[in-house]
Amino acid sequence: VGHEAERLEHGRHRGHVLRGRVSDQAHAQLELSTWVTLVGGAVADTRDRRAIVLVTQAISLACALVLSGLTFAGLVSLPVLFALVVAAATSTSFESPARQAM
């Protein structure tokens, strides 16, 4: 993600501005992942774990396909990239507890 963000912002922002944006994104992803994993663990304890893993894998696949399609079309932007990262991180936060409990 950092490399893609750097490629997107190359020429528009330089130095600490870009590093700050990528750093903020990484911090937000870690914080979101920590809190959502707690919820994901509670869901994994009460729902069908296999179904959770299948749904979260489908979400991760969809995020990857959307990102690759937008990248090949030249339409990807930082807000879209960050939204896809949040969706993928949320998906992983539900998948990890379900997978570990299987």
C-alpha cells in the first residue's frame, strides 16, 4: 500500500507530507484492526466459523479485484486505496479469530 500511495502522490507532495499520510494510514489500519478483531472474536464464538472464513475471503478477493481493475484502468486514488485497505483489514480482523478457532 505504501508503494502504491507513493506512486499516486509522486510529483504532487514530497517528503514528510507523503510519509505522514502513509504513516497515518498504517496507524489507522493497526488501530482499526485491533478493535475490530475483538468484535470478530465475539462473532467467531457465536457464529459458524467456516461461513465467516468463506465470506471474509470473498471480501478480500473483491478488494483485490477492485484494486487491480482500478489500477489497470488508471483510476485509483488515495481515498479509494485507503477505503480498500480498511475493507480488507476489517475482513481480516473477522477472519483471523474464526480461522484460529477452527
